Amino acid sequence: MSVTIKDIAKLAGVSHTTVSRALNDSPLINPETKERIQRIASSLNYTPNFSARSLVLDRSYNLGLFFSTLHSGTTAGFLYEAVKGVNDVIKDRYNLIVRGIDDYKDFHNINRKSFDGLIVMSQSASDQPFIEYATEKEIPLIVLNRQVDGVQVMNLVPDDKSGAYRVVEYLIRQGHRRIAILEGKPGFKSTQARREGYDEALRDYGVQIPGGYSVPGEYDLESGYAGMNRLLEHPVRPTAVFCSNDDMALGAVKAITQRRLKVPEDISVVGFDDLLFSGFMTPALTTVRRPIEAMSREGAIRLLAFIEKKQVEKDTVYFHTELVIRESVTTIQEANDQ
Amino acid sequence: MSVTIKDIAKLAGVSHTTVSRALNDSPLINPETKERIQRIASSLNYTPNFSARSLVLDRSYNLGLFFSTLHSGTTAGFLYEAVKGVNDVIKDRYNLIVRGIDDYKDFHNINRKSFDGLIVMSQSASDQPFIEYATEKEIPLIVLNRQVDGVQVMNLVPDDKSGAYRVVEYLIRQGHRRIAILEGKPGFKSTQARREGYDEALRDYGVQIPGGYSVPGEYDLESGYAGMNRLLEHPVRPTAVFCSNDDMALGAVKAITQRRLKVPEDISVVGFDDLLFSGFMTPALTTVRRPIEAMSREGAIRLLAFIEKKQVEKDTVYFHTELVIRESVTTIQEANDQ
DNA sequence: TAGTACATTGTTAACGTGTGCACCCTATGA
DNA sequence: TCATAGGGTGCACACGTTAACAATGTACTA
């Protein structure tokens, strides 16, 4: 059927071993023979059988890119940037297999033989069992986006807390005191970290907020919309809202404008993530940029280094977030200490 | 190192052949032996070596999901829906490998041994060489989203032309006569199809438009923004703009509001794709829904059927698009024939 | 001239699984 | 008692590749 090294060997009048060595550019082979064999191979359109090679080398050339879920809580931009970042690094040296962890009933088919390494884009502790499973099976693993407790793993995470801190601090410096928060999906570590940054900024600046200023959400458009509607019915209407991600911010803006209020004149809105569309909303959204693509790229680099040289430290690295100031926040002049 | 069928064979006191048969549920094996072997296997946490199986069965269990490019012209939502749609179908029977075609310098590593089948999410004729290569190599193949000429392949495409026709027709029925178009990325078949729908609607309704109403674009936010700015400087300002996708529509809205004009009061805007955020923009965007996820799902089903039973017709199937009416179009009363 | 070192190539086995064929054993019927 | 059938199992090989080790030839040294 298809061309194998034995076919080439026959044509070249050498053993298949010699062909194998020649094609792998082994220094053992006479340069002339090597070149002759390579010419024959390419003239026959030879392509190596990866299964056979995998079998003997015990390498699959598969990398897994696993998301906590592909069904909810994962924004499209998130998936996009991650896939792009990783693919840019691995080129065609590896196959990138994309999957949602919650697609698996059991992890039976995840093992060293099938995956040379795993990149987990973690968004909640729900994938902790998966991470522990991979660790136990000794599959090279790197976890991105969420800080993992308990298990010692390579871990790259954005500094969500300080990002949230800075954007709330920015609101305060613009004179806002009545600052509400629309929270992310319960159980997600990022939800908690962003909440902590918010709390800490308020505390550091001695800002007291009324009860009912914290509204739960789901990281999606709908919950941003619904949550904002709840806030708009609050007896003491906030002057600014920190939304735990940009999707929710978009939903919030919708709710506000539907009541014939204006952003930012009546209410300021800030988000988190800096999605592609955020700069093109009306008004353009002030938000925090999360370096997903850079993190994915760096994650892939480290994972490959680990697979190939086995010499990387298993520690947590924080990636800086960046405050992106646009048009969705107004300055307030009233009774403040400025 | 890891458990093989030979280990199981030793423990069960049978040959590895029997184990292989038992685990594959062969009718040749005595039910009791079979059950005993299966018990031992699961107690040892046995997982088959896919490379070995692939080698002998000549199946890789890999499916490729290839995009024309991952770098520009592919929106995040597009990638997201496609990955989700396909993964939902293949479960863990296959590995889904996601890649941009333009990542490859040559297609050497794409072959029957490495991929049981390919799903091409095509957005431009630039991937025609890839499609022809796959066809020639006889790799099971299905092309989604773009109609392929020249080669006979399984082909699922949204009916872009009729979608564009309907949304432009809708504009006309709302009284618009000065309808401009922001075109998509040059060379993309969808760009052309949407343009044709636009042209045809105008023709059918006898609407004449001034020169300069057709502006080229790139399917991204920036070109929508830039293109709209050009239109706003036109001596005869359009009352409505058909944007070739939602990303461009968002850019267009940005350009309009920046000039202190309003959508839809001053200018109506319609898009194409119905991205997740489109319903949450202000104003919510009237657009055309493209059934990417449904198409991906159906594509995966057909590809698997082809791989496994080899009995599917290679023809083109059109998927209906759907007009989604929201708030970005106003009704015009002036001099019309209504 | 014999011995040694080195460069180049070949022999053979191994990776883990699936399968054609032969084999054994038991039950059945003549 | 013997031939036959058929259910159940094992032997041996195949898949395409890599690699340890052996073998060959050649040049150089003592």
C-alpha cells in the first residue's frame, strides 16, 4: 500500500536499518549514501508511519489542551487565544488535541502512551480530580489560568487579584465611592481572586459600601444583564460597577441603557479580560487585560522543555495583568478627599 | 512499565491472543473466561496501547479539524462553535486535532496513517490545495462552510447568499433605498456570496444605489470601523449599511456613534453571523444566524459514517440561515412605493 | 606483516496488538 | 468404536520502526 523504509531499502540496495538512520540524519551513515537514500525517499513520497514510531519510541506526539468545560463559562475568545498560543509554539512537531474535561466519564484513555503532555486550562476546582489523576499517572502536565492547591505542578496564572485591585482603585481615584460588584461563576478561583482584589482596594482606601452591592453571576451575558437589573433596583444606586468579566459587563451595559440611563454618565462600568470586542463597544470598555495567549505560549514552551529535557521547576508563575483605560468610566467631583 | 495484554495473559493462565479477543468482546471466547479476563484487566487498570493497535489496524483514531487560518479572518466564536459541535459528536472515540492550514509549510505529515479523517472549516479558496491534496491521498474528508469547486467532496455550507438577500430585503421593506455594503475579506467565498445576495435583492426590488456604496473590508473590527468612516464621508450618506459580518458591524457602530450619530435613528446597521455578543450590543444587532455548530455536528456525523461504513454521498448540502430581527434597523417613511 | 582503530553497514530483536490457521477436546451420530 | 462437527484456545506471524550488537572493510601503526 504505502511506502515503507523497506521499500526504500530495496531500491537503494541497503538494509532498512541504514534507511532509518539516513532519514533520521544519523552521523553513522556515509554522507553520500545518506543523500542518495533521502533522494529516493522523497521521490517515492515517503512519509513515516507515526504509529510504528510511537510504538517503539514510546512517544505519541500528542499534546492535550484540556478546558474545564467547553459548554459554559468558557468564552469563545478564551478558547481561541489558547489554541492559537499553543499551536504557534508546537508547529507541526506535535498534534494538539482540544477537549473539555467534563466530556469524559472516566479518564481511562488519558495516559502516558496517548499523550506526551497535557496543558490544562483550568477555570474551576472541578478539574482538580483530573489534575491529580494526571499527576499520579506521571503525565507531563502544566496548569494554566488557575492556581492549583494540594498538588505540585507547573502552574502559570494571571494575577487576577492585583488586576481587580487596580481597576477598582482606578474607580476610587476617579471619585467613585458607591462601587458594586457583579461576581463570576461560583466556585471558580478567578471569581474569588477578583472579589478579593475588589475587597482589598475598598479596604485600603477606606471605602464603605452599602449592603446588597455584591451580586452573584455566571460569567455570561445573561447573568450580567440580570445582575445589573438587580443593582438598578437598589435604593442607593451605585455610581460604578465592577463586572467580573467583559461578557458580564456587556450584559450590564445592556440593562443600563434599556432603562434609558447612560454609560458612563449615569453609571460607570468596568470589566475584566479585555476581549476582542471590548474596545469596540459603545462606550469602549475600561477593563483588565489577561494575557491568555502569552500564557498559553509560555505554557507550551515549558511543557515541551519538560518533555524533552526533563529539567523544569514545578512552581507557580504569575503573569501581569494590564489596566486598559477606555471610555466607560466617568469622573465624579462630589464630596471626596481630593 | 505499564500493563499489557501479556501481563494479563500470565495472570489468567491463557495466551495473549485469548486476552485480546476477550477484551474486544469476541464471540469466539467462552463467556466465563471472557468475564474473568475482563475482571483481571480492570483490576490491573489496563489501558490498551493505541500506537500498537493503530499500527496493526491501520487506524489512528485521530480526526483533524482544520481552519483556513487561525490568525486572521477566523473569529473566536467560529472556532468555539466548531470545536464544540465536533467534540460533542465524537466523544472520546476519536482525538480531535485543531490546526490552521496556513501553519503548514508542506502537507507531508498529513496522511491516512495519521488521520482517519479530516474536517476542513474552509473560509477561502486559499485552502484549495489542501483539499485537493487530501482528496488525492484518499483521506476521508468533509468540507464545511465554503462550497468547493473542482473536486468532488462532501460539502456542507450555509446558504450565505439567501441569508444576505433576506436581510437586505428586510432593509428595503423597512423603506431603505440608500443601502451600502461593507464587504468581507477578499477572496473568501462567503464574501462573494453575501455580496451576491445583496446585489440580487437590490436588483429584484429595483433599488439603484450611488457609486461608492461598496467598501472592501477584512471581516474584522478595525476594517468595519475604517470602512464605515469612509461611508460617512460619502456625499450622499446611506440610510442603512449591510456589514458582511457582525465583527465589522460592531466596528461600524463604533464609527457612527463616535461622530455623534445614532444607530438606528440616523443610520441602520445589519450584520451577519449572529455572534454571542450581537444580541447584547447597544443597540442589539439585527443579523443573520449561521448554523456553525449544527453544521459542525452534522459534518462530524457524516465523516464518521463515511469512515466506518464507507457509504455516504459526496454532495453539497445547504444549511438554512435565519434572519434575526433586533433593534439596529429603523423604518423610513419617505418617498417610497408603499 | 600483523595488529588495531575506526568508519560504515547489516543482523536481529523488540515495541504491543490483532488474526489466520492449526490444534485439542467433547459431544453427537452411525 | 470411530468419524465428524464445532466450540474454545494457542502458535506464529504481521504491522513499520528503532537500536544494541555483530560484522565487514580500510587505513594506520608498531
